[in-house]
Amino acid sequence: MRTWRWLLTTCVLLIGSSSSKKAFISLATNDYYAKGALVTLHSVGIHAGSAQLERVLLVPSSGRVSKVWRQRFEALGIQVLDVPDVVPSPALLEAMEAERSKLHRQGVLEVLQPMPYGGAFAKVHAWNPDLGYETVVLLDGDVLAKRPLVPLLRLEALSAGKDLNDAFNYGVVVLKPDRQIHAGLVKLLTEAGEEELLRYNTRKSSDVGLCDQTLVAGYLAEHLPAIHYFEDLPRSRATFMSTEFNLMVSYRAKDRCEDAAGQREVQKARLVHFANHWLNFQALIENREAAGRVDSPRCYKGAFHYWHDLYHHAMQLIESKSQAADPPLYHQPPRDLASGLATPEEVKEIFLNFQEIKENFSGSSKEEL
């Protein structure tokens, strides 16, 4: 109850502000994921232009985002809102655990899904109109903005990118908060039985990766009047999952790196989404030249560099409590560096590094400095 009283008090202040009509919202469940969300929301702030909007980090009540990290977000002008947990139903938990067991038997669990992203179900609170926003752009914490975002804010709700397995990709979504939808999503995730899993799961039996996004996207596709796909925008030349508003790094990665037109898509992208497998935040923080991902393609080297630069730019602003430092610029890598994938040595290095910091995924409550 205390969390909701604080939230409602905050919302009264938000609703009274002329700058609170639009918001970019992300979520973090612990200090490790806070690193990704920090870069996501900081990059958004740099590229949002003069648009009047808020940046918001949602933290589920069971989340372990330390006081140190909360203060870092607030120092950048990002609001930190505690929201109630959305506890998945027994049937949904069982189905997700079955997915992990399947990945384990295939020998790819440690690469594709090292640890469950506990608490991510709370993303559905972005649909709550009590937050005070007319338009929300909901972003995963592994999204990086690198070009102006004003065109994104002009899109109709619900706008999203297509997905290989789900009804649409829930990593970048332009939405209009709706009380009925919000309540329906919370009920779906907390009470879903086998009937709901079958009804809203658009994945084939051979597909892996069932998660909250799968059911949420299926539910919204059925209950909303329309989904506006980024790929279908006028004058868009985007191919599948290659849009300027949600460029999926892992999809067709090698093709893009070897094809001049594919590299132009990377250059044109406004939002880069490091989806599937995992993005090693700590490796990129420590080493600007880190491969970043287990299948790191060279043509994304500029995006990995930019992620590193923006993280350290954010920390510089936080520590100096000044907005004087100019933000870094994104640079596309030269063509001779934009082909092929990470070497086996690089893959081994980032994989071992990930294993060393894996305890961060378990929800350590230590305050990272």
C-alpha cells in the first residue's frame, strides 16, 4: 500500500505538469539491468530533441535496484517509480521453466537465456493511465538511441515492429495507456491457465523463448483495433525487423554485415535493439572494444562503441552534477571493419566475463559503486 500511495502522489504531480503528456519508459529489476536501462534512457534524452517528455524507470517492488543506482537515474532527470510486482501464474511459470529445460537439453541455455529476467512482467504498468501520460514509448533496457527520435513520437498507438515468432516485438512500442488494457494484461499474466497460453501464444511448438512478451503481444493483437507496424510506414524501405525505430541486431546479422544495403540500414537506424542472446553490459563498460555479444557482428561495432561512450558520459554527468559535457557522437565503423563476426577468442572472453558477473542476475542487493 505504501508503494501505491507514493506512486499516486507522484502521479498527481505528473498530471499537473505540461511536460508529462509523453514519456519514454523502461524497467530494471536489479543493478545489473539498471546499467542497460541507464544507457537506454540517457540516449533517449540526448536524441529526443526539444520534445516535451519525461523519462521514467519502473522498478517492481521485489526489484533490487540499490539506492546508489536510483540516485544515478535521478541525477540525470530520470524519474524512478516503484510499481507492484506482477507475479506470473503457476501455469505460465511452468511453461517458461519447460522452455529453459528444453534449452538446457539443447546445450544453449547459457548462451540464449543465462538467467530469468525476474520481475519483467511489471512492464505492463506502462499501460496504467494513472501514471499521467497520453503517449508512452516503452523500451527494453537493451535498446540504444543513436539518431533523433521526434518522428517516433508522431506515430499512432499502437506502433511496433514485426517479430519472428510473436504477434509483434514488445521491445519498442508506442502505446496509449488504457485502464481496461492494463487491468486485462495484469490479469492475464497473473491468472493465465493452459487455455490462455494456447490462445495468446503465437509461437510454434518448435520455437523456444516463451516469455511475458509472447502472451502480452498475443493479447494486444486480439484486443486492440489495429497494430501499426514500423515496416509499413510510408516511405519506409525497411525489410523484416530492420526498421529505423527497432533495428534488431541479432536478426540477419551476418547478412547485414556483408551487404552494403544492410549496412545502410544500420546507419539509418534511430533505435538499435540488442535483442536475443544477451548483451554483456559489464564487458562493454570495462572495454570499449569488447565484442559485446556472443555473435557480435562487425558492422555493429559503432553501436557497441556508442553504448560504451554514452554509459561513461552519463556517469561523468552524474559525478560532476553538471550538464556541461557534450554528449559523444555516433560513428559508423569503416567498411574494412564492418564484416564478419566476433572471433572465437572474443566470444570466449565475453562468455567467461559473463559467468564471473552472473550473480548480478540473481538480484544481489549490494550497492555497486
